[in-house]
Amino acid sequence: MENFDLFSEDMSSNRKADLNEVFDLAILGAGPAGLTASIYAGRAGLKFILVERLSSGGQIVFSDQVDNYPGFPEGISGSQLMERFEKQASKFGTQIFSGEVREIKKSDNLFLIETSSGTIKSRSVIYAMGADPMKLPVPEEERFRGKGVSYCATCDAAFFKDKIVCVVGGGDTALYDALHLSRFAKNVIVLHRRDKLRAVKVLQDIVKKNPRIELLLEHIPLHIIGNKKVEGLEVENVKTRESKVINIDGIFVAIGIVPNTLPLKGIVELDEKGFIKTDLNMETSVQGLFAAGDVRATPLRQVVTAASDGAIAAFSAQKYLENLER
Ligand SMILES: Cc1cc2nc3c(=O)[nH]c(=O)nc-3n(C[C@H](O)[C@H](O)[C@H](O)COP(=O)(O)OP(=O)(O)OC[C@H]3O[C@@H](n4cnc5c(N)ncnc54)[C@H](O)[C@@H]3O)c2cc1C
């Protein structure tokens, strides 16, 4: 079966793909990790395919301003940054194959990747399908995303200098976010639904000593208030059911992220939170299957680390293929 028509038109290629052929490498997910892997795979002369369910670019396209990716001292929007990644990937023969990855199987050193657009056969795989943040459970979430609602304090804290912000969550990430935000915002409110924080004690102690951070426990968010951007948050006391509005300029959501690992269920080793465990070469518990970016168990999830993972994974896949041939 030929699937030439399934390639998206915005990335040119000097090579067409046929799903009857066996690829050296299938890169799954066209975010920063997958696009970087494809640059390295293209330059290494591998016969590869890059699969994406939506348009390419990954999560970062939702960010208006990226100030921490090196090489852009004035900052750049997430979508513009990803356009550059895509242009560079395209230069080395990358085309996006449109399809949703549903299942991955391995048999006799061959991976069979079931997608919504057909089965891909490949001798190695880079799994770079990222993670999705758990969404703030209020009806206005989508309307205010990027307009005061953020899922990345490391990325967006500087935009809230001298403002009042709220961090939703009670785990380590929420408290790290609160501490980071307290360096910029004049007041940080940590909103948590339970009567105790979940974060490690040492972190709780540091937060409790910080005069800029205030805890609002046993409260849940109900509605975002605002016109064009966030101006307040209606919260409810879980015990008394009383609600009130707190005036804030930004909401940072840190209630967890969900790695996109469903197609790998049962075949690869995951950590306790469901992220893929890898070694330093990005190799997973399955030989020939590499993971890169946010989907991986890693201490920092950013564009720069995803790109780095993608480069290492492509390099490792190349070495793996060379060994297979010996
Ligand atoms: C709002 C926001 C702001 C951010 N700001 C910054 C910042 O300023 N600086 C910074 O460095 N980082 C920032 N980040 C973090 C950064 O976006 C991520 O760390 C980075 O995008 C991870 O790249 P990735 O390639 O691993 O995964 P992703 O970007 O998640 O890309 C994964 C890709 O895989 C695709 N995919 C998923 N499932 C399937 C499937 N079943 N089949 C086919 N394709 C699939 C997805 O559609 C996606 O395109 C921000 C994140 C968010 C959400």
C-alpha cells in the first residue's frame, strides 16, 4: 500500500515513502525532540519516517514567548521557533507522515507501528510523543490559556513581575513553581484541595518561610474571572462549600502531566508516574526502542532538553543499526 498522499504538504522531501518498505528508523512525534532527532537521522543518511498525529511543533507552539531557548536573546514565539526546527528538518529530507500511533509491537528485530494511516515497519524507533499537562478543571481553561493561565512557571514567571499569581497544586512541582514565581511576583497564592500539601517536607518548610507565598488549603478552583486576560479566580472551600473570588493576574497549573505512553503499555519499563525509563543513550528496556523529550523520566522538561534527547536518541539509533548489521 502506498501512502504518498498522507504526507503533510508543508514539509518538502527529496524522498517519498512507501509503507511496504522497511525503515531504518521511525520517529514518533514531531515536537522539539522528534524534529531534532529527524535532523540527526537525515544527516546520518538513515531511511527514516517522522509520524505526527496533529501539525508539527508539539506543546511549545502554544507559548507566545520563549525566552530560555539559547540563540534568541530577544526571545521568540513557540510557533516561530518550531517553524525554524521544521525548516531545518525539511532541509535534511524530513516529511511529516500524518497518523496517530496506536500500538507498537516488536518481532524478530522489527518494529510494527500501528497508526491510524497504516502499519509502519521499522528496525528502530524513537518514541517522542511528549506529555500533556493535566488541565485546570474549570470551564474557562481553554479561553484563558496563554492569557494568564500557564502550565510552565519556568517559562512564564518573568511575565508576572510584581503581579499576584496563584499556583494550583500541592506537590513538589507546585511548590518549586511557587518558589520560582516568588522571585518575580509580589505575591504567590498556593491553592490546594487538601488540608496538607503533598510536597516533601523540606520544600514545604522553605515555602512556609517565604513571606511572598501564602497557602490557601482546602480550596478548589471553580471559575476564572476576566475579560481578555485573567483578573481573578473564584474558589470554593471544600468543607464549607463557601466560594469567594481572589484577585490575581495569573494562574499556574501544576496538578501533574500525563505522558503519552498508551501505545507502549505493557512492552516498556515505565517509572511510577508512567514516564519511560531510559539509560544515558536514551535506550528503553526494549532494545532498538529509544525515548526522547517530555515522555521520558527526566528532571527537566523543556525545549532545550527535548532537543538534546532527540539528538542523543538519533545518534544511539544509528549505532544500534550499525551493530545489527555486523
Ligand atoms: C504553555 C507551555 C509553555 C512552555 N514554555 C516553554 C518555554 O518557554 N521554554 C521551554 O524550554 N519549554 C517550554 N515548555 C515545555 C516544552 O514545550 C516541552 O518541554 C517540549 O515541547 C517537549 O518536547 P517533546 O518533543 O518531548 O514533546 P511535545 O512537545 O509534547 O511533542 C510531542 C508530539 O508528539 C505528538 N503525539 C502525541 N501522541 C501522538 C500519537 N499517538 N501519534 C502521533 N503523534 C503523537 C504530539 O502531537 C506532539 O506534536 C512549555 C510548555 C507549555 C505547555
